[in-house]
Amino acid sequence: MRLEIVPLPGLPMVRSGDDLCKLILSACTEANLTLANGDVLCVAQKIVSKAEGRLVQLADVTPSPEAEKLAEETAKDPRLAQLILDESREIMRKRPGVTIVRHNLGLVGANAGIDQSNIEHEGGEAALLLPVDPDASAAALKAQIFAATGANIGVIITDSHNRPWRLGTVGAAIGAAGIEVLEDHRGGTDIYGRDLKVTLINRADAMAAAATLLMGETTEKIPAAVLRGFPPDEHTGCAADINRPIEEDLFR
């Protein structure tokens, strides 16, 4: 097996209501790439959120007393603190400069995934929220591309995540469609015949991390890439399957 990663640098700045399928297929044409069965399209969360209208003007946010308190404890803008509360199931840890939450999507991370980098602030300070349902976003994009090209591809919505006990961010999957998200080896054996009892391979995050190496996470302006070399996949797993159940959370 040989894996190829093809970046798609030809995408314009995405705005609310833009047709991502059309923009991505145009970028594929510029890259002289024809999508084929088995390809996996990785798309940065940021352009999905922009297209879906998840950009919020802070001037439109009224902080609650709870947000004012959180802002004081974490040295954040009270309006951002309100957005963090709105997007979260619970605040798990907090200190000046850091707010770790369990997002409404079940993701655990900093600031509910809310970002102010690489977005327009022409109308005043703004913030970009995660998609409401990134798995649904991935499924919709997969279906649109199939309708336009006939190619049965997988789609991953990527985002940058920190991990406990490790420095730096890596690309991770917050939305997925048309791929086997978790490869379950439990019940099998290793090369010496020992039973495998806990081995789950997170294929979606591995693909997202690989694509992010070329997409970049700062000023590269490459919000999409195609992974090629996988056989066509009929699995219906989604990124929500990756979230560890709360009852298995040993850090609570």
C-alpha cells in the first residue's frame, strides 16, 4: 500500500453560504486532480464553519453574570466566556488563560474550539464556532461530491487539538463520513498469538493528522487535502464514535 497526500491550495477565502462542494471541486481541477473511489477528502473545520455561518460578532453577545465570573477567573473577554458557556456541556478546568471544557459535541478541549485567528474582523471583533453537527457536514459534502462526480469518497472534517500530557497541537477528526473511523482489533491476536483485548486504531485522527502536515495550521492557506491509497470504504462510522464515554474518563 502507498499513501499519497495531495494538498488543495486553490480555495478562496470562504464566506457564509458558500458552496464548499463547488469550491473544492474547482480546487481539484486547479490541482489537476480527479477524485476517485477510495479517496479521503480532509477539510479544515474553519472553512466548514465559515460556510455554515458560524461566525459570531462579539458586539452581538451579551455576557451573563456566570460569563462575567468565568472571564474574571480566566482573564478572557466576557463575551468570549459567554460563547464558551453556550457551546459547552461543562467547564472541566479553568485558570488564567486556560479554559478546558466538554463541548456540546462531546469533545474535550480548550475554549470550546472557539477561534479568533484567520477570520475577518472587519465589523469588529468576531469569533468562529465549531459546526453544529460536523458529522452531518461531512456526510452532506460526501453526498454532494458523489452527485457531482460519481466518486465514492470519504470525508473528514479536521481541527487542531491539544492532548493531555503532550505539548503542541495535532490534526484530529471532528466530523467523518464514508470511512472506518475506529479499527477494532479486540478479539484478534498479535504476531505472537497473544489475545488483543483493548486495541482500537483511530484511523480518522491518523488521517486528519497526516493531512494537516501539508494543510498547515497557521498561514499556509491550504484548508483541504486529499488522501489517496485507501481501498473504497463502505463503513458508516462517524467522528462522534471517537469520544470516550464519560464513565471511562479517568481524569474527572
